[in-house]
Amino acid sequence: MTRPSRSNPASARTFRDRRDAGRALADRLADYRDADGLLVLGLARGGVPVGWEVAAALNAPLDVFLVRKLGVPQQPELAMGALAGGQVVMNDQVLSSLGIGGAEVQSVIDRESAELRRREHAYRGGRPPADLHGRVVILVDDGIATGASVLAAVRAVQSAEPARTVVAVPVGPLSACRKIAQEADDVVCATMPDSFDAVGQAYLDFRQVSDDEVRDLLATPTTTAS
């Protein structure tokens, strides 16, 4: 696939919050409802409330998937890459322009890997991650900015050999959605505003999601008995 599907580049829709965005996104994913082996993965933390609504609408189980931004040393808000499931995606342009060396990169990777392990325990306890092999996996986040985090997640998921990898987000720039579509089997982006500044521009309420909220959502069933 080389372009996003079921997306609306002309739309500039605003969502009340992540749960509202999830319900809107679920409408565009209706074809996947009750698919064999369907699994929704919410990228922690912001993708979990969105993913819960998607999973509930599609009658699919929900699990959490952890991705960490790799921030530039001394400028942690500036991403030089992302880490997920042992997969590392780096922004070579950022590394080159700032002259960041391999030792600095590895130090950040080591630190963020430790944080990933902490969050795995915080969200799952002793429960192992879901088995992705042969399943239809829908990766859900609250939005795409550069695409590095989602791309790292896609590559990590695909290393487990699922039957199909789908990326679904409420908002993102056309360029990033197209980049993800080069590697995922399907990309669903509900709105791609012409003027994209940040994911939060599509939300009235974009407050930070807490660890407790993630745990509560993961403990709330999304499937019904057949």
C-alpha cells in the first residue's frame, strides 16, 4: 500500500477528547469488526483511551503497546528517533544536523529502554504481552506528528509476523500518514488538516493520560460473549 485509506485530507474536524476521537475512528474501521484474530493495540499512553473505544466498537480485545521517543540530549522535547519492542527508528537528518554521536544515542536508548520496562510492569504487572503472530493487529494512537513513534511500533509488530498490520489515528499530516503507509498494510487517518501544527490541535481536551487511567482502561472489558 502506498497511500492512506479511508482518510479525509480536507477535513479539519475537532474532537472533544480522546474517547470521542476513538468513536469517530471506529466508524472508519467497521470493516474489521469481528475479524478472526483481531487485536487492538493502544500506544501508551495517549493511544489507550482512543484504542479502548475502537476495540469496544469492533468487539476486539485491547492491549497496550509501548513506544518511547528518543529525545536529543539537552533538548529532550526534540525527537531524534523512537524505540518500540526492540526496534529503533532514528531521524538521520536530526542526528547529522546536530552532530550527535553514537555514544550519546546509545545512552538515550539505554535510558528509554529502562523506562519502557518500568511501564510494562506498571501496566501489565506479570501479564505477558499478547501474541501477535497470525493476527490482524490495529495499532491506535491519538495522532501522528513526525511518524517516528508509530513507524517504530509498526516495525516491532511486524517482527512478530501478524497476518495484517493496520495503523489507525484520529489526526496527522498527510506526509506522515503516507510514510507510515509505505510499511503498514492499511492506514486509517480520520482527518489530515491542511495546516498541521501538532496533534493537540484536533482536540478540545488534550490533557495528559495518567498511568492509572491506562490501567483502568486495560482492566475494562471491550468484548462481548458470542
